[in-house]
Amino acid sequence: MIYELRVYHCVPGKLPDLIKRFDTITLKLWEKHAIHQAGFWTTLVGPGNNDLTYFLKWESLAEREAKMAKFGADPDWQSARAKTEEAGPIVASITNSFLTPTSFSSAK
Amino acid sequence: MIYELRVYHTMPGKLPALLKRFDEITLKIWERHGIKQAGFWTTLVGDSNADLTYMLQWESLAEREKKWDAFQADPEWHAKRAETEKAGPINARVENSFLVPTSFSSVK
């Protein structure tokens, strides 16, 4: 299994909008595309209180490539996202990386 | 629940020594102190291939303070850590932060 660690750095004041979008829009579309989350967190103590950190779980890079491309091209996602950003962008920047569980990891 | 995200930036060539220490020494001592992991990962694609990323799970900052201090003061940990670092330090630097799961997180 490959874990994709994604950190969204929000535009100031927009973290609540991002959280609402995941909760009411994005996660439902991900279900349709069989994209699996492995946790979502906000920051209690750390570099940015505007950040959302989350994990996606993939069987392979090939699965990631195929499913993320379909999700990105989904007209439902494109129109819903556009609506949530009528007042301006929500996310300022994203950092992501691919991580592999160690043999002794409780998350496999 | 509070998640502590920890990223260890190891000295060049020392990531295998760090993995071995967690696998054979640290995790056993943590069990004794009631310190719970929530996943360990190495980097497949990201900032550095010498990093170990992991998460600890805490009920509260008070629990973290008490258990981490007890672990840091543990004579077995001191002795075994010193043995693993006879040839020089393993870690160059550690980054950590406290994260809180969102309402829709698969990890609670």
C-alpha cells in the first residue's frame, strides 16, 4: 500500500470552507471514484493553523494515476468546486508526497 | 484524540539503523509506557529519502507530557540508545506537530 500525504495551505480564513467542501462534496465524489482516505487533521500546534493534512491510500501508482485523472475530469467535481470558489480561491498551495509503511507500522 | 506527527531526518546512510532501532528497541519500550503508534512510513517520493515519518496517538496533551517524559527518563532507553549511537548520531533533526482529526476523518 502507498500512502499519499497531502497538506493544503489555505488562503487566510478559508480553512472552514475547505473542511465543508470535503465533508459535503469531495468525499462523496471520491466514494464514486473509489478513492480512499486514511485520515484528515487540522493543526493544533504546528507551522500553520490554516493547514489541512490528510492521507489517501493507494494500491499502486498506477491506481493513483487512473483514479485521480478520472476524479479531476469529473464534471460534477468541476462544477461543484467552481461554485465553492465563486468568492475566490480556497487553497493557496498544496504539498504532497508518497509514503510507504514500514514492516512494523500499525497502518499497513 | 490528538495525533503527533513526527518526521525524523536521519544522518546520511542511517535510516536503516533508525528503522532497526524502532523495530527492536523503541517500540518495546513504548509498549511498557503505554505509548501508541498510528503508523510509520518511509518516503517513496518526496523531500528526502532519508526521512522517517510516523504518528503517535494521545488522549490529551497531559497524557503526552506524562508518558513522553517517563520514556525520556527510562534508563533502558538511555542505555540502548547509547549503544545504537556508538558509531555516531542517527538523527540529524526531528520535526513534530500536534494534529486533531476532522469530523469526517476515517481516523478518529
